[in-house]
Amino acid sequence: MTDAHHGRRGDVLTEGQPNPDGDSLLAPRPLVRESDVVADAPLVFDLDRVSVHYGSFRAVRDVSLAMRAGQITAFIGPSGCGKTTLLRSLNRMHDLIPGARVEGTVKFRGESLYGPGVDPVEVRRRIGMVFQRPNPFPKSIFDNVAFGPRIARTKVNLDECVEGALRKAALWDEVKDRLKTSAMEMSGGQQQRLCIARAVAAQPDVILMDEPCSALDPVATMRIEDLMQQLKADYTIVIVTHNMQQAARVSDMTAFFTAEIDETVDRRAGVLVEYDRTDKIFTTPSDERTESYVSGRFG
């Protein structure tokens, strides 16, 4: 992901730099359980004491966790606990926000995402993102899917690339006879699958999904969930969801976050409480706060 002509980096502290709040980045990681993880699966993300700031506000504090290939990891927790903020740190979306900065270490397949010479555009190609609401471009279905390969000027057969991506998004049979029609005429569920196809067409390693079903009806939600199960054979997936039932249905690993008072500024910051196999998080969590949340006593 290195490129001598990399784009502008955001306000980022990379490894070895001091934490302005006084915490050493070399301090031991907070204890986060990760029992019985498939240890032989390749490590995709490795986060060590990651904090995200917007100006003087620390939105996420000292998150450490590792995610492996071929798994769906769900981020759950109450509103305002930093789930989406952390998700966006995984493909350098915060570079686009003035005053935002990421501290700690975010490694992707062993390489620091925020290291010198890393091209954030290439990061976002390899780590695609699907947003909360479908955001198709006001173009044809074909041009939406072909957008990434055209911009990257990859030497691929566009017809084959578009068909392959639409097939992976379980959309080909529904749109193959109207590829030149506007994507804006599709249903909400189809538009979201089109956005997934657009991400897939860029040939990423990872797909990040920020509440991908929150604007969809139950039938469309079920189709997206079925699609995620199919896609994890080829991609590592990280999903933010407020729907605990969805997390339980689709994910292999679950990270539970909550918001706690940051005494240094007397404001709430998102913290990782527990990270483990999804079945364990929802049946025998190790932390009382997790149990209270998944049982519906708060949140």
C-alpha cells in the first residue's frame, strides 16, 4: 500500500509518538478476552491501544483487538459508544475530517495503515465500505459497479467485472436486462446490494459495513444478511449494528462497546468492554456490563 505520491495524511500519531494525554503507547494492552479464536486464520487487523480524537474530544479510548480472515466481526453497543468512529479508523476515513486524529497502532496484514508512505486511496480500495443508507451514484447500474475499476484504471474486462460483482452481490439475475437504467430506480434493498457490488468490483480484501440494514425492510435485511454469509468466503467483514439479533445471526466474533466518563476531560468516550466469540458474548459473557446490554437491561 505504499506509494511515493501518497495523498494528504490527516492529523495522525503513528507508532512511537507520545500520547498527548500522557498514556504510553507501550503500556500493556487492556485485558480483552478472545477465547477459542481460530488461531490459524491469517490476521487481518491488529489494533493496539487505538484512540480517535475529534479536536480535543476523545471519542474512542484505548481499543485493542485483532480480527482474522474469513470472519464476520460485529461491533455492538449503545448509541454514542464509538462503534462507527472505530470502524472508520480501519480505512482512514478520518483523514477526510479536519482536526481528527488516530492514536495507537492500526495494522492491516502486518503493515501500519498510518505509516509513512501509505496511500490512503489504496487503503480505501483494499478496505471497502458500505454505508448506513444506500448511496448509489446518479448513473446507470453498470456505471455504478464499473466506477471503481475505471477510476483505478485497472486492466480488466469491465463487462466481466460488473457481472462478477453483481453475481457476488446476489443481484445479477434481477438487473441483467436493465444494466443501462438508472440505479436511482432500484428499490432500497437493491440499491444497498448495488453498493456492495460496487465495493466488491474494486477487488478489496475487507468490506466494512456501517449499519447496512438500518434503512431496509425485514425482507431486504434478510437478503443482505444471507449475502454477508456468502461473501465471508472471499472477504473479511466488519459490521456495525444496533440490532443485537442481527449480530447474533451473522457474526462469528462480537465486540461490545460502551461509553464511559473520560476523567481527563469529563466527557464520555467509547471503550471496548469485551471481545469474544459471538455465541459466548450472547450466552455467557465475561463482563457484567455486556450481560446487562445483551439481556436488554440497558441500552
